[in-house]
Amino acid sequence: MATFKVDVDNDILQCLFFWAGIVLLKTIFMSLLTSINRISKQVFTTPEDYAMVGKDVSVATDPYIERIRSCHRNDLENVIPFILIGVLYMLVVPKAQWACTYFRVFGISRLIHTVVYLMKVPQPARALSFAVGLTVNFMMVVSVLRSVAW
């Protein structure tokens, strides 16, 4: 039976791990940012959260909290596919320079996406940063499919 060995000296693997780590940390940070804003503004989602601070249940929402949550959801919809696609892409043994460029461009595009989203930078800044990451994922998927096509 053949075995698969993960070689941490592999440049592509190191690059994927680095950028996957960056975008995962950012995604985790978005969850923390939501919680910090909810607590500081006392805008919660459940009655037990309001009871914890001794307030009556409220249906209040906060536009900035909703902006953070939307950005976080967008991360979940893009970062998880990136990591899965990145692993598949790495397994088809692309050129290291291409792979690292894809991973880097995706990571930077997600960081820019978050900054422009949270700072309310006018469109098309957010749409462009989203499109760059989406394009990277698409290009990697196409490369994977082409390499395994019969």
C-alpha cells in the first residue's frame, strides 16, 4: 500500500500553510471582533445574553456588528474553499512559483477585503478584492481538473 508523506520542507506546502494560517487567523479574529462589539454595545442575539447583563430582551441590531458578521460570513464562504482547493492544487504538484503566487494573492486579497469592508471604503474596492480571491480559487480548481482529466 502506498503512503503519502507530508514533507514540511516542501516550498509549496510551507507557502500554503503560511497563507492558510493567515486567513484562518483573520477569520477567527472576525468572530472575536463580533463578540467584542456585541459586549461593548450590549447588542445580543439571545434572551440569555441579555439576562446575563441584567437587561430585558431587545431586538436591537447594530449596523457595524452586522457589517462585521457579513464580512465574517464572506470569509467562511471563501477561506474554507481556498484551503481545500489549495491542498488539491498542491497535490497535483504545480510549479512552486505559481502556487506561492496564488496563495499569496488570495491571502492579501482577503486582508484587503476585510479592511475595505470594515472601513466602509466605497465600491468597487470590496468587489474587486473579492473578485481577485474568487479568481485565484477558480484558477486553481481549473488547474486541478486539467491535471486529472482523462
